[in-house]
Amino acid sequence: MQHDKKLYGTTTVGTKGQVVIPASAREELSINTGDKLYVIGSPIKGVVMLLQEDKLEKLIQHMDLHVETLKNLKKLQDRK
């Protein structure tokens, strides 16, 4: 599985806590005016991530599928 990562530049947090997403990132990632982005982070690691709403829904569906698979595998293992 390939994970493409790209540095689009930098941004600065303004006085109201707002950041500007670089135009190249908005264009390449299809982020448009009015799109809802979820802010996800890890305070311990100092990571902040913005996730588009439709991508979050797909991620949850993907995780649900794997949770069900793991539950089924555990049930099979418990029967042995």
C-alpha cells in the first residue's frame, strides 16, 4: 500500500485561530469554499490533521468493515 504525502507549504495561525490552506493543496485535494473539514489531532504528538467530511465517512466505513472481520476471526478462534 502506497501512502502519498506532500508538503504544500506553511501557514500561520491568525489571532482568531484561523489558518489558510495553500491554494495548491486546495486545488489538488479538491477542497472548496464551504466544505466541512474535521480537525483531528494528537496532543501528545503535536499533530493536527484536517479531514474532509466525505473522506471521514469512507474512513469510518472502512474501519467498520475491519472491525466486523476481526470480530468474526475472534469468534472462530474462540471456538477452537
